[in-house]
Amino acid sequence: MGRWLVLGGTLFLSKAVAATAVARGHEVVCAARGASGGTPAGAKLVAVDRNEPGALDPLRDERFDAVVDVARMSYGWARSAVEALAANTPHWTFVSSISVYADPSAIGGGPDDELLAPRTDETTDMEAYGAIKVASENAVRDAAGDRALIVRAGLLCGQDDVSDRFGYWPNRFSRGGRAVVPDAPGQPAQIVDVLDVADWIVRSGEEHVVGTFDASGPRSTLGAVLEEIAEAVGAPGLERVPVAPDALVTAEVQPWSGPRSLPLWLPDSHAGMTARDTSAAAAAGLRCRPVADTARAALEHERALGLGRRERRAGLTPEDEAGLLG
Ligand SMILES: NC(=O)c1ccc[n+]([C@@H]2O[C@H](COP(=O)([O-])OP(=O)(O)OC[C@H]3O[C@@H](n4cnc5c(N)ncnc54)[C@H](OP(=O)(O)O)[C@@H]3O)[C@@H](O)[C@H]2O)c1
């Protein structure tokens, strides 16, 4: 069994990676502040703050068989990690995003599609997210090209999701009654369970899978995904009430995420983000569970947070929804 370093490990995907690696018998070190939570049982936390210069210096003399970095939006973090640790590491996974592509409307594209121009500045402006991921990927390839797995993740869903996006639907459907849904059943939709990506990352490290992949589930439609969620966790008597996209726009309902939004709904300008060709990742071992299983895991997480909680990062409030139905 190997020795793994997870840069992160206290939240969502990186925590799932650490837990999976422990379950598969590896020795796992997580490097994070510990501010977002604890590491999974069996993993060791080394406290580091990646905003501090030389943050990873305490790990420089250690030897790891595989490193997984989830640096979300910092070229500086991604570059300084490979500079400090990649030379001695046989397998390096960097978690990127399908937001790297120049044309988010392109349907059915793959990893060779044109990318955004890289950005290396430090900013919290989410407009820069994809461009910073491009620069971060380049830094990883420069330092560890033949040992690097670049995982361009699609919409991660399920257990411990911090974004409140996918979970809105199992939550809403489980409460029954009349639920507003976008009248866009044919819109592309594509999700992936966080545990499936974590499992693939760990197996890829073990089997030395390298290269750049779009990592998401099979292509589907919004209508089919909402149907699967409703069948899995919908309350008896749930009525899905389609509202035309134009009416949603007029009512200032946001697509995709954020307050007063309908998650998974996308304008045509971004429909390609949930219509990637993920066959290469599937051929390289990414196995995706049914949407129904992800819906049940997401509902369990939503229940733990409180189904009726007022503070959500995404979705409609009951008042928003009543206004639309009225
Ligand atoms: N969510 C999606 O649908 C989606 C889609 C595509 C791609 N992605 C990518 O998938 C990855 C998700 O990673 P994730 O789920 O683990 O969540 P994340 O929010 O990207 O990463 C969180 C980890 O980073 C650590 N961290 C934050 N600030 C830190 C600091 N100053 N110093 C050291 N560690 C720090 C956190 O630990 P502490 O706070 O405890 O320090 C935590 O363990 C990201 O790369 C994201 O861009 C996500």
C-alpha cells in the first residue's frame, strides 16, 4: 500500500479522496488548516496555511507515492505545491474543472477543445475561475507532465456537498406539493457523484493513470435527471410545475446557482458545460452510479443540515416559489 498526500482533505471532494484512500489501505496525510472540518478517520492532518510563504516546506523531505491537489482557484498554490513536492512524487493529481473551456456553449466537446487564456493573478472574482484553473493545470504539467492526472470535474454532487446546488432538488421534491421546475426538459444535464470521482482518483493513482480528462457522468437531460430524483426521493403527490424559462428570467430567477436560483438550469450560452464527452474518463476507469443513488445521498446531507433551513447557497425559498406559482 502507498503513502498519499491530499492537499485539502477536510471538505467534500478532497475529504472523500482521503477517506477512499484510507479505506483502500493507504497511509494518508492531509495538509490543510483544519478550518473546514476534520480529516476522515485514519488520516493524519498536518496543519498548513497555503497563503503563508513556504507553507509546504515541512513536507519537502517526506516521500509520497501520490499527491492530490484540489487548489480551487490559486495558480500560486498549484505552482508552489509542484515546486515543493513534485520532483519526488510518482503520481500527481490536480483537480481542475470543465470551466476551463473557451466556449461553454459547445455541445459534446472533449479535453482537446480550445481553452480560456490562462490567468496567474490572485483574485476571488469567480469570473477568473476557469482561466486560473488553466494556468494551474499548466504549472502541474510543466513540473510533472508524464506523472500528472488532470481531472476536469463536472458538477460534483452528493454526500457533504457544500454548494447546495444539486441537493436543492432532492430536498424540494422530498417535501412534496407543487414544485416549480424549469420548462426545459431537453436541456443538457450531466452530474457526477463526488464518491465516484474520489474512487477514480484513488484507483488512478494506484494504477498510474495519467493525462487530462473531463470527469463527469453520462450525458442526460434536465427532464430525465429531475425525473430520476423525483422517482428516488419525491414525496407522494409531488407535482412538478414547469415554468417557462422566459418567465423565470422575467422573475429574476437565476440559472445554475446562487440565491433565488433553480440549480442545474442553464442558459443556451452555457449548455455545453453539462454536455461534455466523458467517454475517455469512462474508458480510463471512471464508474458512475445512478442519479437516484446520488439523490438519496444528497437528501441525507440536506436532512443533516435541515430541510427547511433559511440560509441556502442555491435554490428558491418557499416564498420565491409561491410567488412564481401565484
Ligand atoms: N463543486 C463542484 O461541483 C466542482 C466542479 C468542478 C471542479 N471542482 C473542483 O473540485 C475541487 C473541490 O475540492 P474540495 O471539495 O476539497 O473543496 P475546496 O473548497 O476546493 O477545497 C477545500 C480544501 O482546501 C483546504 N484549504 C482551504 N484554504 C486553505 C488554506 N489557506 N491553506 C490550506 N488549505 C486550505 C480546505 O481545508 P481547510 O479549510 O480546513 O484549511 C479544504 O480541505 C476544487 O478543485 C474545485 O475547483 C468542483
